[in-house]
Amino acid sequence: MRTESKLGLALLLTPLLLWLALLIFIPQVDVFLVSLRERIGVGQYQTSLANYLTFFNEPLYLWTFLRTAMMSIVATLITLLIAFPVSYYIAKMIKGRMQSALFLLCLVPFWVSELVRTFGWMILLRETGVFSNILQFVGLASGPVEMLYNDGAIMVGLVYTSMLFMVVPLVTTLESLPDEVVEAGYDLGGNGLSVLREIIVPHAMPGIVSGCIVVFMLSLGNYLTPTMLGGKESLWFTELIYSQFIVRFNWELGAAFGFLLLMLSSVIVWGMLKLTGQSLEKTMG
Amino acid sequence: MTPDLECTHLTKRFGDTAAVDSVSFSVPPGSFFSILGPSGCGKTTIMRMIAGFLEPSEGDIQIKGKSVLSVAPNKRPVNMVFQHLALFPMMNIADNIGYGLRRAGLPKTEIDQKVGEALERIGLPGIGLRKVDELSGGQKQRVAIARCMVLEPDVLLLDEPLGALDLKLREHMKIELKSLQSAFDTTFVYITHDQSEALVMSDNIAVMNNGRFEQMGSARELYYRPDTAFVAGFVGDTNRWRGRISKKDGQNIELQTESGMMLRGATHGRPLALGEQADMFVRPEAIRIAHSKDDLAVFDNQISGQVTSLLFNGAASRVLVRGEGLQDEIEVNLPQSGEFASLNKGSDVHIGWSSDQGNCFAAGTV
């Protein structure tokens, strides 16, 4: 019986372990090893930290790196601010069929590929696009207005792409908050603000943190949205990685960038957990 | 003396249906008032209107003589113990109890002192730093009450707070709630569907059905002198027969049931006429069981028959008796004094009760 159950466990774990090893662990280790190589001649390499030094010595790389982190944090916060009331409304204010219908509406955009959705935004925002035409028609603008290719457009795109990943964990945690706990908050003398601060937000904390982690990681690693809505000059870190690998064919530097991005997201997620006093088990479990 | 809580013609309509239909009552200071009714009778709606979570369609709610209709729930001098207690799981016990005081803007030292006193009062000193889920069901119950009582409300509302507890603890908490009420000397309004909770704890009970109060009175009044057939059926256990009134002599009537039983009962002042259909209610504990007919000479209802079932339940054991040549089974309390220990299925027994114990009502739909 014991050996049988051990065999069963091993068989069940095999796909997971294979997946983790082949798709995550081995590639990351390889990326790390590649990042430590320095090309000194045709087909000749030596181990060094030269790629990392290049990164720290080139202000543009460093600037892009920090800018990507900051923009992702801001995008995460904006997503949270928009998603929280939406989730509260879906989870607590309405019941029954309307609830599932609204939840489904949040999901609907994700039936279309991210590429198509981003093109949708381009149609709205470009110089000859819908918004520009409306503004001219109403008389608020005298000529065509270009709303694409700036940080605002990137932000809109990032928030839009991430919304669902914030709404789902928030709705789940808020739904588990019994109505009578909120009512008790009011009954004992609380007002809207204090009930929100002392009862609703602390209860929703695991959902807030897990939503923020997912949205932050998605924004940080997003390539499509910043490139399409921000244009060539959008200075997104994933673009740097892409161009090192594909355009410059400098795999060593690209690998170093990739590894730095992994470090960055790990540090920020760790910091976020520490700051909110949550643990990974609590937020993901 | 102004009553602590007074509701006049309180009505709440949801669409066309009236969940609460013109209910009036008043609760004197320091008393324990219960609203007893089956689920869906509108008792929770009354509670939520008093707490301020629902607005009445008509009528007025006065607390200590002042109408509170235009007062928001967080400003009303009433607090509520919720069905599932609704303790705040994100706070420790002291923060739970101190929540209302913090909202009222009291200084921290005063809050700490009051929380300490409250914990002392409920017999759980020193648990302030524990988490909510570390407490047992009964302890949570007491914390939920303390959380309200530190605010010194004029009226404390309790919405079936014992429902989630197991039987043994429920029995214990009944007594404890009653003693907490006299310790805090506050008016309690308690709603429940459990008659024994209401009977044990209350000074006054209102029995509610279909949005209306059927009867209001002390536990004894409801038990011995129900005003309506619903109250007779809902409060306590009872045998119930329907039949035609075949004889009437002042308060005393004879009822001929469809299966042919002849029963004697009393109208207790209700207008019932000869030939009318009526329901008679007789409590199992009002029926005497005996081995010999002679022991029952004082009773004007006497039936001889066989035991068809023994329902053993300790002190609340019953037997079902079927009369000679009859179909109906009569539920009778079985005294546990030993003389009926040998009773078995099929044993011959004699039962009897006085006509005064047979409450008759005009046959209704209930």
C-alpha cells in the first residue's frame, strides 16, 4: 500500500516536475549561464560579468529598466483603483443573474487575442481614429489629434489588459465577506469610510495583493502593448531584450537583461508582500 | 414610564406582499422581549427595520420616546447581535470590542479600560489579544454581546444568535443570555424560531405568523391560553383533532371527529356554535396515562386502548395510544417515575384528560 501510494504520488507529480524543470528551471539556468559569457572572438567565449557591467554603465538601459518598473507599478495601482469598486459592485451590491452577467462582461474582451484588442485601441486613439474625429466634429479640436505613441496610451493599454486579472481575485475575496460583517460595522457606529478601511480592505487584502502581483508581473513582462501603443520610442525593457536577441543577435546581453528583469520582479513582489504583511501562501492559497 | 422601544403600525411591503403587516408593540425598560415565529414570518424584517437597515413602508419606531425613522443605522441607540455573530475576523478580540468605542472617538486609555471591564463582565478576562477563530462558539457569542454592550445601547437586538450552536451549548447559553441581560440591565429584543429559547428567557413573547402578531403575552399565557389555533400549534407540542361540534353547554363543548372519536373540550370564551367545524388541541403532557380506569375517574375524557409506539426520549418520552375501535393516535407524555417502565407496544392502557385542557378553535386554514 505504501509503495503503491508513493508510486501514485510520483506519477501525479511527474507532469508538474517535467513542466517546472523543462520550461522554467532549465531555461532560466541556461539564460543565466549565457548571461555570464563574454564573446572575445569568433566562437570564443569566456566567463565574466561584462554583460552586467554594460547594463550598469549605459544610462539608457538603466533608465529604461527603472522606467518600466515605475510604469508597471503605476499601472498596477490604477488597475487596483478602478477594479476595486467594480469588484465590490459585482460581489456585494448585486445578486443572481446580473452578477454572473457582469462578471462575464469583464471576461468577454479576453475571448479576442491581445493583439486584436490592442489594435482596437489603436483604431480609437490614432490621428485618423474615432476619438480624434469626434473631437473635431464637436469642435474641441481644430485638426487631427494624435493620441497614440505616448505614455498615456501605454498606460491605458496596460490597465485595460490587466483589468480581469485584478477583478477575479478581488471578486473572489469580497464575495467571501459576509454581508452581516459589513452591517455590523455600520451598526456599531462606523461610516462608509471607516468600514472600508477597517473591515472591507483588510478582508480583501489577500485578493488585493495577489491581484497586484499578477498585474504587476503581466505589465512588467508585457511586450505587445507598450510597443504598439507607445511606438518605437516607448522604451520598455522587454523591447530591449527583444532587440538584443533578435535584432542585434547579442544573446549574451539579452540574457543578462532577462535575468535582471527576473530579479527586479522578484524583489518588487517580495517588497510588496513585506509591506502588506502578507505571505505568498496566504495570497495564492 | 416611557417604553425603551415602541413600534406602532409598523409595516413593510416588498412589492405586493406585506412582510410585516401593521405590527404594534412596546417593550418596557430592562425587559426581555422575544418575537417567536417560523422562518419567513417577517421577524427578521422587523429586526432590520429597528436596526435601520430597512426602511418601514408605514408606521413608526420610537426608542425612549423619540422616533428614529430618520436616523441612520450607525447613529441609532440600538445595536445588534447578528445570526452568525459577525465578529470582525481581521481584528483581535479587544479590537472587536473596542471597534464601536473607537468609532465614537473615545481616547485610547478609556477604550482599553472599557474593553477590559467588558471582558471581565462576560467572564473572559485576558483574552483581548486572541484572534476570533481561536475562541469556542460560546465564547464568540459572549464577545459579540460584549461588543454591543460597551456602547451602552438603549436596546440590544439579537437575531437568532444561538442557531449555530450545538444543543448542549444552546441550553447553556439560554441561561447565560438571561443572566447577561440582567447583569447589563438592558432591554433585549430577541428573535427566534425556537420556542424553548423564547419560553425560557423572555419576559414577554410575541408569536408571529405571516407578518402579523398572533398573540403577545408571557410564556405561561401563550402556553396555557393560546389565543389562536396557530399559537396553540406552534408553542409547545400538541395533539390536534378536527371535528364537528355536536353538543354545546356554556363553555363546554363536545367534538365529534371524522373518525368517530367523541372529545370534550372548552371554548375558553371563543365564539363557537353548535354544528360548526372546530379544531381541538390537547397537549401530550395534559393527558394522564394509567393502568386502570379507576385512576382516571376525575377526568371527563377517558379512552382505553393499546400502545402503538413508544417514543423514548429520556424525560420527554411519549407513547402513541390508539383508542379501542378508533383510528387516530393520541400522543401522551410518559411519566418516568417507574410505574410505566414495563409498558410495551401493544400494552393495554387507559388515558384521560379534563375538558378544560382541550382548547377549541374554529376550524381555520392553519
